[in-house]
Amino acid sequence: MKGDELKMQEITFINLEKIRPNPFQPRETFDKEKIIELADSIKENGLLQPLLLRLSGETYQIIAGERRWRASQFAELKEVPCIVIEADDIKTMELSLIENWHRMNLVSNESEKFITYLYEQGQKAGRYESLRDMQNKTGIPGSTLRGIVSGHEDRVKLAVGDQVTYTDINNTKPLEQNPKLRKEVLKLREKGDIKSVEVRGFSKAVKDSSPPVREALLQKSITVEEAEIIENELTDSREKERVLRYIESERSSDRVAFHVEFIKKVDEHKEIEAGYVETATGDIWICPICNQKYRLIHIEPTQKHRFEEVEE
């Protein structure tokens, strides 16, 4: 039913005690502060927009206007202006969705469940042959509807919990042919190990990487950028594994501590005054990352040391 058609319907005043909330309400939560703000406005100016109802036995059921109904109760009104129409469950859900569309959080699970349920019931009732039909009847963009319904279908197939959004699920589409890897990526998202904006790029990197690099990605021991460098620059799997071992070694607490000490010794050498005696100890250290050799130098009278690169 279009807005102009509703305006032509007769407005009648109905006692609040005879009005019941909508069981198909797409919004499961209401901001109490905003309801109270609306109630204050109703006290001052009255309820300017009527509720849209349908008859349900001896009471009336809200199709659209639950916020106004709740606010009217806070405003202590006895009766409110209403328009009563005939509507089945599908039409009721449809009108409720249209009424609340601009206030809904599109990535919320309540939006996903409501819209998917409406589409499924609409198909069963013959109201929707396709998502295009639903788009035409609700005015909601087809791309949004496709994303929500597709995400929900994959959530069910993958047995993914409500901690991730349908957008996260859709962003793992690069792994559509490998459900096991897809679930692993979604598990990382669920734990907060990857951000929502990173899911698509991370999924693509997992798909395009060789087994050792892919495993390192899933263990979060390397970044997507590092994975791309390894894959682009190296072709031999043994070389890739060697680099991954180096990266793991470099990031270990012992290796970090060693390099911190190395840098401190280099900085200390800069402060050595002229006249101090440096003596090569004969000890050689080989960097495990680049295989570069360094000679250990002993400094008197400070009893300090420094490393000196060995040129071959």
C-alpha cells in the first residue's frame, strides 16, 4: 500500500489498551531515551502521525508506528489516531520493514534474520518470485537484499555464529570453494584477530598463497603484505619455508632482545672518545637473517664492545 493510499484511509481514535505490539517487528530494541524525547514532543504537540494497525481478534496489532505507540504510553495518552487496514502476515512484515528501514542497523543480525525470513515467507506465499520482486515492493536496493540473503544462507551452511556479520561472511567469498579455510578465516574474525575491513583481502591472500605461507597467515605470524612479497619473489617452497622460519625467529622475544642489545652497543660506540683502544676479539657473529658476518670489537678502558661488519 502506497503512502498516498494510506493518507486517503479514514483516521480513527483507538484506546491504547486495545493496541498490541507487532510480532513481526524488524527492530528488536528501542532506544529508551529517544522514546522519552518523542513522548515529550507528543505531550507538547500531540501525536501528529497516526499508527497503522490491523484488526486481530478483539484487539489491534501494530503494523507501523511502534515507537509512536510506546512514546504515547510515556506521554500518558488514553487514545491515539490510527489507520486500520486489512493485511496478512506478509504484508504486515513488508510494511513494518518499510516503516523502519531508515532506522535499522543493516549489519545487525536482527535485520539479517527479519529480511531473510520475509523473503522466504514471501516466496512460499507466491508474493516474491525473486529478490527483484521484493525490491520493487519494499523499495530496498536489490544489492542490499542480495547481500543479506546470500550472507544468511552461507551462515547456515557454514554453521557460523552471530558474532560475525553477514558482511563478514560475504567478504570471505574468495574462499567459497574451500569451506574449511573459509570457516578458519571467520573464526579469526570472530576472535577479533582480523578487522572487518581486512576480511576480503585476507581471504584472497589465503586463497592465493602456497600451503606454508597460508598456514603462517592463518596463524597470524605474517601479514598479508609479507605473504604477497614471499609469493611474488620466491617460487621454491623450501625457500619460502626458510624465510618463514627467519621471520618467526626474528620476532621471537629472544631475537628482539638480542637486536636491542646490538643497537645499544652500536649507539654506545658513537660516544667513545678519542684515545680509547679497540681490539678485535677474533669472535665472528653471523646474522641468521642475511648471513652477513660481524666482528666483535673490545674497547678499553670502557670494557664495552661493538660489532664491525666484515667485508669479504
